[in-house]
Amino acid sequence: MSLLPGIAAQPGPADVAAPVRPVVFKAACPECRGCFELAAGALRLAIGASRKTTFYSFTCPECGQAVRKPAGERIVELLTGGGVRTLRLHSTV
């Protein structure tokens, strides 16, 4: 589409679909000390009422160990923005 008669529009950055790269997160296992990248689907985020009950978890692809690590505000922001499935924990009181 062109705004001027007789002149064809040139495709611009908005017209060309950029390849979408999957989001990956760097992680490490405290058990085997392996370092690796995980897709969003390999991580789970649990948001609780306090810092002690807010964490993310994954299974180490190298040793199979279930890993659970605390998630501060910045980690929560990055994981939710990257499409990690989130579970909101509710208090019973």
C-alpha cells in the first residue's frame, strides 16, 4: 500500500515478520552443579503470600533431581513475562 499515487510501498520492519525465538532461562542444579537452559514449559512458578512461599521449580535435565529455588520480585517478573506457568498459593487463614 502506498500513500502516493503510482508509487508502491516498500515493506518496512512492521511488515516483515521477525523470526520468533523461544524464551529460555539459564538455570543451575545445586545437586550435580550442572548449568543449562530451560524452556518456559520446563519451569513452574508458585507465588505465595510471602517471600518464603514464592519459588520456582524444575527438574534437572542432567541428574533428574527436583529443584526448588526462591523467587524474588525480579525473578517473578522475568518468569511470568517469559510465559512460565504460574500457580498462586492462597492462605487458609
